[in-house]
Amino acid sequence: MLSILLSFFIMNIKYLFLNKNSSKIKIEKLKINPIIKSTLSDYLSSDFLISFLLSIVLFILYFIDTAKDIKNIYELKNNQSIFIVITLIFSVGFTSIIGSIPNINWKFQSIVSPNSFKYHYKRTLLILCGFFGWIILLFIIFGSFINIMLTIKYLYCLLIILFTTINISLTISHMIIKLFIQTIFIIITLWISTLHIGFLPILLIPIFISFIKAKNEYREWYLI
């Protein structure tokens, strides 16, 4: 009789324990923000993920290749080519967002949940910063040990390319045209970065123009 009661007691505790754990799992699953899930679903195309992973691999390989050939970090103090290459690697990664914009559920956005230009702009910016932000932070830390002024200069160029990419991605132009314009802009930006620092403000012009164009055209995505 005692063994039966003991067995019943153990089974009851086991049931309560399993039921408690399963409840916790269900609660944790329900805590996932639907806005985050929809954002990831909209933007994470295969092209974006491939470009993101490619950027990481290229950054790591270039970092290792550069580090193994130097004996002292001060040898790189005036080596501007390092910053140009790293900026180019990030720029290629940013460009992948252009292919993600058409994958957004624009019909849902236009009928069920109409949103402003600011909303779409912020979402696109958060996706890029969420994926590339930590690598950019590594770039800032790594670059600060080499040359703080060059780091600031190329961080500025990187941000210029980032915001211009977002602007171009939200326009309604054909994909090939967008990629062509973005490629030309990246080349011009890297070229201007090699000139005197006084030329850097020129890069604000394409940001302003592309921003106005994107703001005027983004609603046309609803009609596609």
C-alpha cells in the first residue's frame, strides 16, 4: 500500500513539473514580438543573408591577412588602403538590402497596415544596423588602434553609403538601375575619400537627392 501511494506521489510531482515547464515554453514563445518576426520575414531574403555572410568572411579574411604580415601595428598608421578595402566590403553588404525591399509584403502594408515613409525607413535602417552594427564596431575598435583620424573619416564615408543605400532601395527604379547607381556612388565615395578632407561634405548631396526621391516614390510600392 505504501509503495502504491509513493508511486502515485512521484507521478503527481512529475506531472506538475512537466506541466510547469511546458507552460514556461509556451509563455516564452508568446513573448516573441510579432513586429520583429514580420520585419525579419520581410527583409531576410536569401540574397541578403548570402551578402551578409560574404561580408563577414571577407572582413575576417582580410583582417587575418593584414595582421599576419605586420610586426607592429604602427606600421599601418598611414596605410589608407586598409580603410578603403574595409569600407568597400561593408558597402557590398549594404547593397544587399536593395534586393530585400521588393520582398516586403506591400499588399499587407497598403491595405491592412498602412505605414509612413518614416516607418519603412526606420525598419530598413534597424535591419542593417542589427546585422552590420557589431562588425562596424569591430572596425571602429580596430581602426582606432591604427589611426583615429582615418577611422573617423571612413566611418563618415561608411554612414554616407549606408543612408544612400537605404534611400536608393526605397525608390521604385528597376533593380539593375539601382545597383548601377549604387556601384557608381560607392566608387565616387571611395575616390573622394582619398582627397582632402574638405571634399567630404560633397557626399551629402547625393544623400539629400536620393532621400527626396525615395520619399516621393515609396508609396508606389503599394501599387505593385
